[in-house]
Amino acid sequence: MQDNPEALSRVLYGLMTGIGFIGGGAILKDRGNVHGTATAASIWNTGAVGAAVAFQRYEVAVALAAVNFVILRFFPPLKNKLLR
């Protein structure tokens, strides 16, 4: 399968579509408010990290994981300050 880029493309497409579907289930709407978008994005990001590792692109995997960590760690307090 490594010699066939079309097969790899289909596998990656299926992986990202399935993970996107699971992430979509994490998004909840309640009385006009939407919750879970960060969780859905993190689920998709985790799939992208896994795909990068599968293709031995470790620098991409580390960069994606680092960006995800920074956003989840530092943006919620900033969001709360802006909403006040």
C-alpha cells in the first residue's frame, strides 16, 4: 500500500471524515448556546497528529500537538476575560 499514493489518500480521507463525524457529535446546542467546538477541533487535531506520525512526519505532529496545547491552555482564560 505504501507504493500507491491513491490508496494512502483514500485511507487518510476516510480517517479524517470519520474523526470529523465523531467530533461533530461533541458539539452541543443548548438554548441558543453552542458548546464543544474546542473539543471537536481537538478530536480532529488528534487524528491529524496520528496521521502525521503514521507518515513519519514527526515535526508536523509535534507542531500540531503544541498548537493544540497552547490554544487549549491559554485561550479559555482570554475568552473569559473578553466575555466579561
